[in-house]
Amino acid sequence: MDKQLNDVLTQCSSTNGVIGMVCVDESGLCLKATGSANASTAGYYRALIEKGKLLKNETPNITIETDSSNIFIQETDKVTFALHKLP
């Protein structure tokens, strides 16, 4: 799984405007953090996905917009990805 995760991170990091990524397991523990993304935020991203599931009976896609970056949060196969991108 580590090679697959590194391949995904490398592919996403090469996308124009991406400044960081955090990958989180189903327990909220950080699997990998790159760029400007902070590993200590991993649990928050997982918690947002779980709270979103309570609103609807499906996995949400979450976007957080700030002055310095946009954060896109999505869960796939029990792994949560948070992508930090320039606005």
C-alpha cells in the first residue's frame, strides 16, 4: 500500500497549484503528509468526513476555502485525502 500511496501523492503533487496533501486512515491517523499540509490536521479531516456522513447517507466531498488555499477533502476506500491547492 505504501508504494500505491506514494504514487498517488506524486501524481497529485505534480498537478498545477497543489501545495500539499494529507492522507488519513479510518482511525484518523496520518499515513502521509506532503508540502504545506500539516500531519497534525489529519484527525480533523477524518472527523469532517464522518460528520458529513451523518448529514447524508453517503460519503461527502468537502471544500474549505481560505485566503491562502483551498482544501478539498474526499474519502476513498477507507482512506481520506485532503488536497491543499492555491486559490
